[in-house]
Amino acid sequence: MEQHAADSTSPAPNGRVPLRHKILYGVGYLSVALTADMTLTWILKRYRPDPTDTRWEVLVTATAFALAMMLGRLVDAISDPVVGFWSDRIKTPWGRRKPFIMIGGPILALVFVLVWIPPTPAASLANGIHLAVTVSLFFLAFTIVVCPYLSMLPEMTDDPQERVKLTAWQGVFNIIGVIGGTMLAGYLIEHYGYLRMGLFFAPIVWLCSWAPLLVPTPIAGAEPSPFSLTQAVVTTLRNPLFPPYVIAQLLFWIALRIILGALTKLVEIRAEVGEAQQGMVLAAGMIVAALLFPFTPALARRFGKKRLLRGAMVLFGLVMIPLNWLGYLPVPLAPIWQAVLVMALAGPAISALFTLPNAIVADIIDYDYRQTGQRREAIYYGVQGLIVKGGLGFGVGLAAILLHQFGETPDDQGGFTACAVAAAVFCALAALVMGWYKGD
């Protein structure tokens, strides 16, 4: 049984989780946000900067960039169910989740730095290979840490409201990480370059990934699952609650990554500002979302997690459409502040989208336990990763292709319109599919 001695003083499985444990568990999400969100926000500008920006060289072709990102996400997606399956089956004195986090944390921090160090200063095949290899290793290390970390949530409590509160704390540190990965990272990139930015964040990533190791998991006493990998995946997909939820997540995250892939370039061209101010735009939405996190559990209790999540998907899609007219909106604000306003309006949607999904997965896992008699937390997060993370790479790659095909320069900006429309369509589809989910 995981952390047997420590858990003897823990609350009953259906009891409250102490605040210190909620915070420690939430801190773990800071490593998720600082690595994944920062990488997917800035990597396009690192390897495919604005050709008119003389500070940076284009390092790979648009096709090479898209292929490298898709390969990285493919490795990530394949590794998710494998790591989840392994984590559900392993039995150690430290439990089923924590050994992965202990080993994966420092590896994730190291590879995060390597992503930003291309071998040549101009576009080359070597840079394309380097990007493909380092991104693939990065997402493999990311999975080794994050899949077991997320699997700890259903093992901490079976109280639905406590789970929403735990995911709210995840959301708080997600916001802190996104702000650090946008505003602070933008400042560091502008003044010190990409390498020093990576070196600055690497030890923070390492330490934050280890914070959940201090959290007891009183429901983690289940025996390892006897299913084979194929049986585990098939049984997961046959859970009637899971497919509509995970497909909706896939569609939404494609939309979000399209926006993140295009937003910094759009703001740079329309507002004519540097990386630090570009980061401020994303931070506006994150700050509004953080202010709303304390209200999310009560709203979920009143309206249900499903209705709240569907509404957030629709709102996010609608708010992204005005980005196409950034700089021309009928408000007396400079373009940079128009961008801040648009992202602030997306804050309520971001608040729900950053907190509710993990709580919904925990509910789906409980349904599976009632049907199979097994605790298989990690395979659910793993299969979700298999499906969703391929879409994340697809979203970033699609943004790169749309910008390249339709224009991403001051004289040719059709790519930004294409990205805004594509994101709105994917959000609408996500809300439609989520309507088929039969849970709360």
C-alpha cells in the first residue's frame, strides 16, 4: 500500500484533503505548465520567427517544424498508455505513482533546456533533426512525470467536491506557470536569450515536479491491475463515459494550441511589441481565470461539471474570433491593450477549462471501478494522452502551416484569420461532442 505509514494518519478516503496537501499537489502542476505551455507557446517563435525580425534567424522550414512537432506528440501519445499501464501494474514500497515522478523530474528539466539549443544558427537539416529528437525526448519525459502525477488525484479522495477543489489548486499553479512561461519567459528571452531562459526555469521544474511526493494517497492500496495492455486500453475505451469526454478534449486542445501558436506572432505584428509585452497578453486571461478559481467548485456543484465545461468551450471559441480584428476593434485602445482585453474576456472560459477536466476523469475512473472492481487511474490518463496529445502537436503544426500558407508578415496576414476561424470551429465541435457525455 502506497505510503502505508504516512497514510495511517490521513483522513478517511471520503474525507477532506488538508490544505497543505492540496497546495503541494497543486505545485506539481507548475512543472506541467512551465514545460508544456512554455514550450508550445515559444517554440514556434524560436524555430520559425517572423522573417522580418532581424534579431532571430529562421532555423527550420515550416514543413520540418510541423513534422518535428507531430513526431514529438506521436511519441508522447504512444508513451502515455504505456506509462499508464506500467504505473497501474507496478508494485513498489513507494507505491505505483511516485517512483515515476522521482526518476522523471530531473530528466524532464534537463531535456527542457536542450530543446532551446539548436546546433546551427541558420536553417538546416541538423536543426530539424535536433528539434525532432529533443521534442520527442521532452514529451517522453513529460509523460513519465505527468501521467502518474495526474493518477494520484483519484487516490487522494473520493469526494467529488474535494476533487474539484484539488483541480482548482492545479488551476492556480497552472496559471502561475503560464504567466511565468509567457511574461517572465518573454522578458528573459528578449533580454538574455532562449538558453538562459531554459536554464533559469529548469531547477524550478525539477523541484516542483517532486512536490507531490510529499502528499499521501489513502485510496492507493489497490493491487496492480491484471489486465494486459490491450485489455486495459480496450476496457477503457468501452467505458461509455470516456469516449465523448476525451474526443471533446481533443477538439478543444487543438483549438487552444492553434491560438497559442499564432497569438504571439499576431501581437508582435499588429501591436509592434517585444516578447515581454506579448507574454502580458496571455497573462491577462490567466489572471482573470485565477480570480475565478475559488468560485469554480460552487458553480460546478450548482450547474454540473458537464454544463460548465460545455459553456466554457463555446465562450472560448466566440472570444477568439475578435482576435482577427486586433488593432481594428471599435474600442479606444492601442492594439496591445485590445489584445489584453480579448484574452481577459476569455478568462472565465479558461478558469473552467483548467479545473474541470481532471475532476471529470476521476468520476469516470470511479465508474470503471464499480464495473471492473479495479483501480486503473493511470491507464485512463494514459489513453487520454494517447488521443489528446496527438491533437496538441497537430494544433501547433496546423497553426504553422496556416500561417505559412496564408501569410504571417505585416504585408500578408491571412494566416491569422485562418487560425482564428479554425480555433472557433474546433471549439464549437468540442462543445457539441461534450453534449453526448452522460455524466455530471
